[in-house]
Amino acid sequence: MNTKILLPSETVSFILLGRDTETKHPLFAARVPAGFPSPAEEHIEDRISLSSYLNGHPDATFYVQLEGDSMIDYNLLEGDLLVVDRSLHVRSGDIVLANVNSEYTVKKLEITETGVRLLPGNKKYNPVEITEDLEFLVWGVVRGVARRIRQ
Amino acid sequence: MTNLFALVDCNNFYCSVMRVFHPELNNVPVVVLSNNDGSIIARSNEAKALGLQMGQPFFEAKSTIDKYNVVYFSSNYTLIGDMSARVHSTLARFTPNMEIYSIDEAFLDLGGFKGIDIPDYARTIRNTVKKWIGIPVSIGVAPTKTLAKLANRIAKKSEKANGVLVLTEAKHLEVALKRTDVGDVWGIGSRYATKLHSFGINNAWQLANVTDAFAKKHLTVVGLRLVKELRGEPCTDLEIEPPAKKGICSSRSFGQPVTSLNDLKEAVAIYASRCAYKLRQQKSACRVVTVFIHTNPFREQEPQYYNTKTIYLPVSSSSTIELVQYATMALEHIYRDGFVYKKAGVYITEIGPADGAQMNIFDRVDRSKHASLMLTLDQLNRSMGKGTVKVAAEGVSHIWEPKAEFSPPCYTTRIEDVLKVR
């Protein structure tokens, strides 16, 4: 057996995620000493970026934080950071950030021939039927979720 | 030069930003207050209809505000700046060339878009910004920047235009020019407007039809260019790279009166450091640092004092450390005990390219060390957040900082400020 045990530092450097604000290419690319071209130079790629994985159009992306337990059946928990993309076309079945009578709410949107409903992901709460007397606005579609396990 | 310009202008931008996060404020009068909550700097259409004025002091407007339940906010420039950047970067997708004209305006090059329905394209731009960012914009399209500005003004006011007006046909241009007062033409100030009125030139159409000699004589060369632009002859191109600033000023009124040299030093250090940062952003260095301080001229019962001090640097610099040092020196020179100060500021001039700085044989400052230190400082502040690293002279807590009491959260830039939803 010739399994190499990864030391913590190696593991970490392997999964290090790039930040949006970082320079596009790793800095060492510009610092190769003369006469010793790096064999890796032509293979440099941008690091994996969590935000480009989660976000749609960065200009149209906003974050909100979820409170309460109304979405637990959809695996959305209190404290989750929701990625809301305003550029997406709203479809039935989307989880959306809506504003109903001046209150924000995150729910699953259901559009059928009989009407429009906001469905909570928890039996404790009732679906909301969108009627004409309500001020209703879909602010954006929830595209992804970010959760930190270790504080 | 392009032959078709679009001017995209956000409607009541500061108020619209608040409405993005507070949809319940649509159709409600909204005003936004200046730094220090001193005066009104933005009004929604409903607030305009109530007679609230731009620049009106808050205390004076308060009775109207209370009577009609006008909603008011302090300005949050972090939030406004981010929303502006989103709008500009969305607009940039629609054109190969764009000039960011102000926080809420941009000129787009739409020349050479062959076979594209321009009114339709402009409406797509408008709808995209509205959907993606939530900000309503008006768009004016015309063969020159001056005409695009004029078209935009009508697009914003006319209900029929519904936010978009394209002026490319002669007969449409004539109607638009005839209904625009000369005083509302971009670049015609109130003094020139009075002068033109006295010649019987009341609308933009009449102005477009004066002779070149008349324009040059009464409105200078700049005015002649403007008249040509009104005729549809482009004289000004997009300014894609903003020209480097010739003078940079950083100053602020204090939220609370300041008397001690120590507090003033901190304020001046902060302003000097902002100037230095702006210099580095545009890759310049300055030769002259001026500091000014003054008491509150509206408090006539209090003793008044005003003074400035200018220092010529031995070698041009953009180092925060150096500029703070010289600004502090200047302040110590003019500070007098026993006055209640209202405002301080730092003004830098004789700005030139950083790499063209003239050396001085008596210079004992290690310039390359300063340069790399500043590079590190800027990088740290960019990646870890503004103000992470600063010079000690800037101090930590500032009781004199202007208070914006009704400031909205930084919804888009601070994770602890994002909307909480259920």
C-alpha cells in the first residue's frame, strides 16, 4: 500500500475557494524567476468559486437570511443565506421571495389553472391563496442556499 | 465617433433604491436626506407634488413631511453605490462602449447597430434594469449627446413615451426641440437662458437655428458646439476613461461641534488618507496639500474663525503616511484654541502621473518602500473590508462623525444587514 496521507495543510490548499475580489489568476504566475518557466503556467485555471456556482447574474443577485421553520420540508433552515436571482423567469414550483401586503416571505410558488398559491414547507403552516385583494409581488427566485456548518 | 447615443437615467434614483427593498413605498411620498440629515437631496414624484424642494432644510420641511406622512431616509452611500454599480454593469451588457456619466446616468453607444429595432432595443434595456435591479430608468436616444439628454428629459415627463424616446427622424426632432425651453437644454445655465430669452430665443428649436457667428459671439465656442449638437452634428464623444482629476477634496461638516486639536487631527488624517487613496486609484501623485478649518458661520453669537494652510511637498506623493503627516503639520499651524469648529477639509492639487514625479536630491524618504506598503494597504482593505488597516492618526471612535439617524441597512454589502425573511 502506498497511500499518501494528506496533511491538513495540503487538504486545505486543495479545496481553498477563490474569492470574487481576488486577482483572476494565482499570483505565482507572475513571479516565475527567469530561466525556470513553471510547467504549470499553461494549465492555470481560475479557482472554484462558490459564488459563481450559486449565483446567476451577479448584478441581479441578492442575499436574504431565512428565519423560522416554515421551509424545513424543502431543507431550508433558520439562518440559511438564500441566493435570490431577479433575472430568472418565475415558474410554478420555484421557491420565491415574495412580498405579500408589505411583508416579505419565502415560499414555494404554485401556479395552476385554479389560481396562485404560496406553499410553506411545514405542515404547521397553511398555504396562502393569492387573491385579488392582496398586494402581491414576486421579488425574485431563490436559486441557491448557503449554510455554514462550523461557526 | 458614433452616430447614435442613448442616455439612460435612473428615475429619482435614491428614492427608487429604497423602494426596491421596501415595495410598500411605491406610490407613497419618499425623500432622502443628506449626510447629517441636514437637507432633502432626493424626492419621489409624490414628494415633488407636495412641494418639497431639492436642498430644502429638513427642519423646514418637517411640518409638510409629518402632515402628509412622507417617508424619509438618511442617505446610505454604500447601498446607493452598490445599486449604482449593478445598474451600470447591467447597462454595459447592451453596448460595446459606455460612459458612466454620474451615479445614476450613463451614455451608451448604439451606433452601428444595423438591422436592430432601436426603440425595441431601448425598451429591452429599460425592462432588464427594472427586472434585474428593480430600478426604473428613462432612456433617450438621439444622434448626439445633447439631443439624447433632451430626449431623455421628455421620455421621463411624457406619459405617452413611457420611459423611452428615440429621436432620429427630422420631424420628431423638430417637435421635441420646439417643446423644450432653452433653459432646459443640457449646458445652458440660468444666466445664458436669460440672455437668450432677451434675444427672443425661447426654445431649443430656435437655438438650433441661430447662425454659427451668433452662437460663438454670445455663447462662446462651447455654446457653438452645443448648437451644432442640437442640429444633430455630434461634437462630443463618449468619455470612456474618466479624465484624471486635477484637484481632490475631502471634507465633511461635523455631526457635533469640535473644539480639541486632537479631534481635528483625527478628522484631517482621515480626509488626507481618503485623498491619498483616490490619488493611488488614478495612479497620480500630488505636490500640494491644503488644509482648512472653520467655525459655524450661522452661529453669529459665537466667535468666528476661518483659516487655511498650504504646504508644498518636496516630492510629489500619494502615500497616506506622507500626506497625513503634512496635513497634520498644516493643521497644527492654523489651529487656534477657544473656537467651536464646524468643518475641516483637505484639498490636494498639482496632481500629476505617479511615475512622472520629479525627484529631489535631498529626499530621504524610501519611496519604493512607501509604494509597496501602500499597495499592501490597499489590497488588504479591498479584500478584508474598508478601514481594516489605517494609519494610527485616524483614530478609532469619532464622536464628531456626522450622524445619519434614519439610515437604511447596507442590504447588499454587509451580511449582517441582509433582509430577514420568514
